[in-house]
Amino acid sequence: MGHSSSSDTGLHTVGITRQSRRRATSSKHDLYRIFFYDCPPLSKKAHNPVSGKSVDFSKSDVFRFRIELHSQLLRQRKVALRLGRLADKTGGWAFRPSITKELLAGNKKLDEHVESDVMYGVSQKGVDMRMGLDIAALAFKRLVKRIVMVAGDSDFVPAAKLARREGIDVVLDPMWHRAGDDLYEHVDGLKSTSPRPS
């Protein structure tokens, strides 16, 4: 599962497994399905407030990557792609977090910024709701024994709590990133399986 909250943020994913009926007493599990949560990429045009240049997000590397990724996911066995939507009407330009820190610290002046100091941020809608509904259905129908959440967003806490109340083993894989403390509190285990970043 995965979702993005701006035009160039990373992805977050979640996998769901079920214990094999043939090996109900063993630690091995069969994959039930991978649910991948995301949003269509930003495709609008906007003018960079620093340079005044027109930016066509539909021609960006991020756009092409997301479109190709979604296309490939739709072709994979046991993968369900869940797409929310972008609230692009409420999006806008803002300084990157690192630039904001420099400005607040007095290390950079407002008239010194360049085109790359700003980014267009846009929020996603409907992803958390889709994930919550999927997890609720899996839990209430007793379709799975374990859910592996590859994520770090505290918005997933209600879904994790519901799954645990229904007796499902919830494992968090934050891919070596630090997740929110409240998310750690509401999972049964923590394990990053991807290679640790150097």
C-alpha cells in the first residue's frame, strides 16, 4: 500500500498475508494480497513564484514514474492498486523544509532564494479511508492472520488498532525510517526487511 501527499513525496506501502491452512501451526505464511495505496500524479501547470517559469507537472520525471508504476502494478498477480485523488485546487508553492530552516536561522535572506528552493505541495484525499475499509473487511471476514504495514504515517493508527482488536498480528515495516510514536504503540512488532540505507 502506498500513498503520496505531494507531487514529489515518496511512497508508503502495506502488505497483507494469511497463514497457510496446510501449515496452521507453523510460522510460514502465504501471501493473501498486496494492497498498494497511492494517488494519480499531479498533472497541472503552474508558474514558479521565484523564476516565473511555467511548470508542466505532466512532463516531469515524477509523473512519468508514477504512471508507469501504476501501469505495472495493475498487471501483477495478487496486487490491488487503490488510488485516491489529489486535492490540487488547494495546493500551492512553499519553501522546502530545509530552506525554511535556513530562513528562520538567518542563514539565508528572502531575496537570495532560487527556483529550486520552492516546491508545489498538494494533499491526497481518500487513501486513508480506502485502506481503513480494506483492513476492516479483511479483519471482520477473518480472511487474514497477519498484516504487514510498510509505512510510517500515523494516519494508519485507527486501522492498525481495529485489526489488532480483531486478533490480527500487525507488523510495521518503516523501511528503516522513524515512524510516529503512536504508530509504534499500536502494532505487534517492528521489522525492516529492505537493505539498510548507507
